Amino acid sequence: MHNANDLSPSPILFRQARPADLAAAWHVVGAARDRMLALGRRQWDAAYPAPSDVEADIRGGRAYVCDGNGEVVAYGAIAIDGEPAYDALEGRWSRPGSYAVVHRLCVSPRALRRGLARRFLHEAEAWARAAGAASMRIDTNYDNAEMQALLDSEGYVRCGTVRYERGERLAFDKPLDVPPHR
């Protein structure tokens, strides 16, 4: 039996989320949302994301997790079917053409600062390359300093801003012929 606080005995597995992962995935997303709200951040709010968003991601085949010892330790949605808000970018994408997008990337509170967001991003990029995307796009709030630092360290370039019903977000992209940082 493994120690509940130790994620290291087995490798982290990146995989598509299954319906049985809904509760665990929502736990990770809900905890991240609550952390942001407690810090006064405006990335998300009390209504978004909701369990129905995670459920829709899973149903739509967009939900992916990092699984450590059978536990969901990171979650995100990856899609190649576009993001309507990106069509109205205030700025300019660095690479035209097909792209993949990551939404709702978050890490379990007990697995923070172990490189799981970076690992998820690397896996998402590999997935997007295999799907034929020319670039990876992602957006984040102006006050999400950790995500901005991660994106910067991984070679993403700020391209402008996008607007959602809940506010404006900073938009980033990365051509996928740029090798990942290791």
C-alpha cells in the first residue's frame, strides 16, 4: 500500500479522462477555482468552472488527466476544434492555421509545485502535433502569474487579448515545430 501523500512510487500517466473520473477531476478543478477565489484572482468565479463543464469535457472527449497512483493529480481540456473567442483576438497570432487549445489546466492542491502543469502542457503539445496542429494556443487572466511564468518558460508568446463573457484574457501561442523545453 502506498502512502497517500507520496505520488512518486509509480510514474505519472497522461490519459484521456473517463466518465468514472468525473468526481476526481471536478475535485481538482473545484479546488483550483477555490484557491484562485481565495487569492482574489479573477481567472474564474463562483459559477465557472462548474461540474457541468468538466462533465461536458469528458463527454466531448476533450478531458485529459495526469494520473499518479490511480489518483487524478492534474486536469485540463484539450481541443482541436477551435475556440470561437480566438477568432476575435485583439492582436495577432504568431502562427496562422490549425491549432489546439488548452482550457481549465489545473493541478491538485496536494500535487502543486511538482511540475505537473508543465508535464500536462508537454503532453498536450505532443497530442496536438500528432493531431496535425500547427500551433498550441492558451489564454489566462492577467493576474495568473504562475500560468504566465509557465507559458513564458515553455516558449509561448503573448499575442494579444481575447474576450469572454466573464472578462478579458491574455492570449498566448506556440508554434509546434518549436521543441519543448526539458
